[in-house]
Amino acid sequence: MESIILTSLPLRVLAEDSSTDTPTDAVIFVGISLVLGIACRHALKGTRVPYTVALLVIGIGLGALEYGTHHGLGKIGAGIRLWANIDPDLLLAVFLPALLFESSFLMEVHQIKRCMMQMFLLAVPGVLISTFCLGAALKLVFPYNWSWKTSLLLGGLLSATDPVAVVALLKDLGASKKLSTIIEGESLMNDGTAIVVYQLFYRMVLGWSFNWGGIIKYLSQVTLGAVALGLAFGIASVLWLGFIFNDTVIEISLTFAVSYVAFFTAQEGVDVSGVLTVMTLGMFYSAVARTAFKGESQQSLHHFWEMVAYIANTLIFILSGVVIAESILRSSSLFKAHDHSWGYLFLLYVFVQVVRVVVVGVLFPFLRYFGYGLDWKEAIILVWSGLRGTVALALSLSIKRTSDESPYISSDTGTLFVFLTGGIVFLTLIVNGSTTQFVLHLLKMGGLSEPKRRLLNYTKNEMLNKALEAFGDLGDDEELGPADWATVKRYITSLDGVDGERMHLHSSSDNDDNHDHMNLKDIRVRFLNGIQAAYWVMLDEGRINQTTANLLMRSVDEAIDLVSHETLCDWKCLKSYVNIPNHYKFLQSSIVPQKLVTYFTVERLESACYISAAFLRAHRTARQQLHDFIGDSEIAAIVIRESEVEGEEARKFLEDVRVSFPQVLRVVKTRQVTYSVLNHLIEYIHNLEKIGLLEEKETSRLHDDVQTDLKKLLRNPPLVKMPKIRDLISTNPLLGALPATVRERVAGSTKEIMKMSGTTLYTEGSKPSGIWLISNGVVKWSSKDPSRKHSLHPTFTHGSTLGLYEILAEKPYLCEITTDSLVLCFYIEAEKISSVLRSDPAVEDFFWRESLIVLAKVLLPHMFEKMSMQDLRTLIAERSMMNMYISGESFEMLHQSIGLLLEGYVRLQDGQDEPLTAPAAILPRVDRSFHRSETSVLVSHLMSTSAS
């Protein structure tokens, strides 16, 4: 059967007309281009020749062979012709969305935010300056007699620094992150802006009329509409992404599809800039959705888009070379009609560079001021990296196609557009692209700094030590015997010249302040990078969710910006997300239901616990890694101390939550452990398959079962359940001990309230309006009375009943109560307490005893502040008695007892001391007795050796 196929196929081909091109010939061009690209990338690896420049030369060579010779390239040439004659709009629609999305998605959001103003200046005012300067040069210097509209059209077209060419060049050269962000971001925005300007002048050339108001309206709609559309597609697709669970293929396919759908919708549906739409979409994904891809999904996504960008770049630059060769070889009539065309092309190239200098020069004061700033060396690179590429070429081809059919643009003009644009693309890529690395080296911008060079040498020494350790473990085995270290080392050429002696990373002969500052800055940056890496690990392990990861990553990025003049400060960026914001206090006083306020407050507290715990864990991990790598170093010790200081607030916050809301920490830990256990089960199943104990079908079934459990955890995680008010009332030490009928009456008027930290419940000396029952959280008390200022820990926690004594004794509040954390409490009005006392007098004795708990801590803090509420309540219940003394009656304080005067006043019988007025503490003395006149006295006696 195989021989029949092999012999019949040539017969069918020979029977056809060899001059007829078929659509399948286009596939040949793709295959040949990719093969040539692979060979080119392999050959250029390790050289200084940019890959994209070599591809353009290859494309020009293919085009020259096809269009410049009589024989052509046969079927390959047919494929070249099919691609060369592709509709320019289709060319952009095929390649641009993927390349733009890949570039903008891989940019760092923090860098974009810092450099946004610089990018805007270059992309909007810069494009306008470039357009008018080049348009004026074309109108006044070049002998083509074009109108101002036509000249400005080509000026706008040539103002587009192509992101495809620029991004590819920067990746090859490895420019600094700051400079790469500015140039790459400018090229993305610049490209979108230049296309909008091009479309404006293109319509004007075709006969459309615009006034200044119409121009501003058109530009605003096209640009702002594109941004809005990109955000809309980003939000919709990210929400969809949230419903996809551990399906890498679908997740990656969604990112690929949405870039093309957004581009098509922008260009064809709503008539806005497709480039700006996809750019906005990619940046939105970078800001919001990068942490949505975890573990293998993130690696797969990275490899996929890297492959897409590689294939698209290979095809688009070879195709650009083919189009440039075609435009030159088919322009023989142009050269006859316009003498010195080549000279004018080189002149235009000079103008393009001069105008680029003008743009950067005019904007340089602003570029230095905004963002990270810009020095003169970076400005030179910014000028020299203004490459033109496929976008400008495709737009010129669109002009050429229009000129063949439109009376507004002559065919000669369309040919000149393609020739001049293709020449500029060629010259900027060949001249600027191939020499940018030389310029970087000339300006000493591509080398390693002294701290980096020392770290590199230190790492090589450590590598040699690790190699020796590995040889010690592997150099001898039971089956084969020993290995030859000399031969092994001969193959490790990367460690040639390393002596293996232990060196100190920060020892230097010129141990000056500047050197130490550079080392300190370098170590801080590396330490923060280690923290960020730890956050990625925690995201993969399920210790933090996507939202928390984004906040933590952003805090590191912001801290890296400040390492040169501040200590580690990544916690500063997280404080606002840990503390309860002020608008939550406003919600309490608004018409928002209290249960809803409680829900959002607890959710916020839960998020803060995730942030604090992850922060402490990441810093602990980074400290250990830094110490293991560098060892005992003074500079490393400084950074480690800074890290420990940074974690103090986070540690205190978690300790406060552990006291006030322990159920929140319990739920957070439960989620993490559940996720970790399920992931461990997945690893165990895959390991069983790897060692051959499980077959693929069995592994798949077990894996699906665990994935179902994991999905259930993520879709419906354990939540912090706040007990219902009736459950809390029944377990409250005060209300739970009341008779059922009384408790029901009180429960009906009890209000559940969530109070933010720093809220005053009541002030000292104010009229009592009700009592507060603390369910969760911590409150602190303070008093202006000098006798009550000796407390070291003036706090009340769960189970405290505040304000009850004042209601019973009808006295002003004894102290001021302020929340010291987030507090869940109940409030009962004074009228309800009074009605309960009137209806059931038996309850009064119980209320008086309950009020003693707070009174004892306030009046005798040095004795009772360390005693827990439960222990103090037990002491009062079991070892106290309450006595009522009538006027004039004497009583004595028992040995090892303490008295609390609740009502009235007492004096010593000898009358030497001032009378004690309730509330007051009565301490025992030898041979001391008291008597009371005028009214009865209520005294509670606490009998406890521990208390005394």
C-alpha cells in the first residue's frame, strides 16, 4: 500500500499545470521559514548578532532569489508569493495580537506603573512631534510634491517604533529591566498611537474632513475606547478563568483566543485601536491574572507564549525581508522616474534618527523627572533603539493597495511609500539593531557591577565546593568502583581558574562607605527577590490565594524601589491591608445590616491573617537561605536584622488575633493543611505511577478523585463561622447563668455589635446607659483616678461584663473602656436590666457578684490583673460572701480576706482615717474594725490566700 502511494503522488503532480499556485503552497513557506529560523538561532547562539536582524537578511535573500532571478524558487517561490501578496490588514490580524499580548503580559506591572508617564510622553507627545517633523521634512526637502496630508501620513507611519522588532531586540541583548520597560512600553503604546494618527491622516487623504474638535473627538474615542474594551475583555476572561480548575490546556487556550477576539472586535466591531486593546488586555492579565497560573500551568503558559512569539517573529521578519526585496526589485520604473531614490532613502533614514533625537531631547527634562528617571546614557539607548518593523511595513502595503484603486493616492505614491518604509525598516534593523549592543558596551551599560562580579566569583567557589561534595557522594559505588576526579574536573570547564578556597563575599581592600552601600543595596534586592520566590512557593502550596499573592508580590516590588535609601520596608506597603480601614466604622453607623458588617469585617481579618502569616514565613525562609549562602557577613547580618524588625508588627497582629479571634487562625490553618494534604496525595499517586506500581488508568482515576476534593475545597472552603446570637447568649457567663425565662427576655433586646479597634465604648464619669458583654476581642480600660493607674495590663477579654456595677449602684462609669482590637460584643440597655431586677429580685444577688469581677480588676489591679476571667469568676463564686451592714453597725475584716465596698461609706472606729466611699477596696489590718453611720453598707468579702 505504501508503494502505491509513493508512485501515484508524482503522477498527480505532473498532471497538473506547474504554473498554477495552490493555497497549500503557503504551508511550504511556513515550514521553510521555521527551518531557516531554527538553523539561524542555532548558528547565532553565543554571538552578538541579533536574531531578528539575521531573519530579515534571510527574508531579503529569499525575496531576491524569487523576484530577482528568472528561474525563481518553484513551489517555495509560489508560497513566498502567496504570503507576500497577503492583505496587509490580515497580516496584522494574524501576527500582532499574539505578539502584543505576549509582550504586554510578560511585562511587570509595578515597572509599568512607575514608567507609565514616561511611556505616555514618548507615545503621545513624542509621536505627534515625530509625525509633524518627519512630515515637514518630506514636504519641504523631498522632491515628490506631496500634499501636507500625504507627507504627514508617511510621517505618522514612520513614527511607529515597532514593538515586535524592539521587544525581540531587547530580549536578545538583555538590557536593564528599567530601560527595557520604558522602551518596550513606549513601543507598544507608540505603535497604537501611531496607527491612530495614521488612520486619521489616511482618512483625510481619502477625502474625509475634520475640524479640530472632530480630530480630538476621534482620537479620544479610538484610544480611550480601546482601553475600555481591553479592560472589559480582561475582566470577562479572568472571571471565566476563575471557573476553570486545573485544566492547563483550556487556561492557555483562553489567553490565546481572547487576544484575537479582542483585536478583531476592536478593529472591525467598534472601530477602535486593536493594538491598544490587546496591549491593555495583556497588562490587565499581568496585573490581575498572573498568579492565577500556578506550578506546571505557569511553566506551560510561559513555554507556550515563548513558542508562539518565536514562531510569529520568525515568520514575520522573514516575510518583511521578502516584502522589502520585492518592493526594491519591482521598483525599477520608480528609480527611472525619481532620480537619486536611494540617496533620498538614506537621507530619510538620517531624518528619522535626527527626529528621534529631537523627540527624546525635548522630552528629556520630563523623562528625568517622572518614574525611575532617565540619565543621558539611557537617553542615547532610547534614541538608538527606535526600530521600525512589520507594523510600518504593513501600513505602507495598505497604502500601496489603496493607491491601485483610489483616485486620491497615485500608484507612484503608493510604490514610494512601500520603498521608503521598507528601506527604513531595513536600515533601522540592520544599522541600529546590529549595533545596539556595541553602543551598550561603549557606554559601559552592559557590564556587571562590582557587587555582582564579586557575587559571581563567590558563587563559582561555592559551585566547586558543591561539585566536590557531589563527587564524594557519587565518586565510588558498589558496582563500578571509584571515578577519576581529574577527568571529571576536566569536563567542568565553567569552574576553570577557581581555587576552591573559602572567600568572604564582602571583604574588600577599598572598604569605603560607597562600597558598603552598594553591597548593602545588592543584598537587600536579592533578599527581597528571595521573599518573592517564597510567595510563589506558598501560592503553589495553597498557603495563600491569588488575591493575597498579588498584594504580597506588589509589596516586594515597591520595597525594591526603595532599597538604595531605606531599610527593608515591604511591610509598610501591607499595613493598609492588615489594619481595618476607617470606612468600616462608617458602615457601623449606617443603615447596613450589622450581620453584613460582621461578615465583611471577619473576612477582612481573615485576609490580614493570611498576609501576616505569609509575610513572616517568607522572611524566615529568606533569612535562612541568605545565611546558608553567604554565611557570617556583616552586611548580611544587617539585612537579617532589618527583616526581623519588619516582622514585629505582623507577629504582634497574629498574637492579638490569637487572643481575640482564635477561630479565624484555626480556619486559616485548616484550609492550608487541607490543601497541603490533598496535594501530598496527588504527589503520592504520581510517584506510585512513576515507580511502576500503578497503571496510567488507575492513576488517572485516583487523581480525578483527589482533584474533585481539591475543587470542593477551593469552591467551598471552611469559613469562619460566627456563633448565632442565641448560642452566644446561652454560653455567656452572665446571661447563660440566668433562669430561662429571664434569659429569654434579655436576649430579645440584646444587640450584637462589631467594634473596630480604637473605638470607645464608654467614657469615665458618664451616665451609664447599658452594659457591654465581650464575646471576642480585647478592650482596655483607663482612669484618671491616681489610685487606679498601677495596672500593667489594663485589659478585659472574652466573658467580661462591663458597666454592670454602675447600673446596679446607679453611679457614673468608673473608667473609660476602649477597644484594643477588633471586638464582637453585645449591648443591653440599662432599662432592660432594671426591668429584670424589678421582675425577679433573686437575680440581683447574682448581678452584684458578676459585677465584682470587673470591679476587682479595676480597684486592685496589682492583685487580680494576672488572674484570668474564669479563675476570678470561680473565686468569687466559691470563696466570697456578700454582707449588708446597717448604719452604725461595726464589722471586722477577716484575716487573709479582702473587702470590696459596693454601696455607702465606712470609717475606722477611732475616726483617724478619712471615710471610704463606694466603690473602694478594704484591705485587712491588725486590730482594725469599721463602723457605718446614716445608711446601710454593702460589702463583699473575698477570702483567698492567693488574692491577699
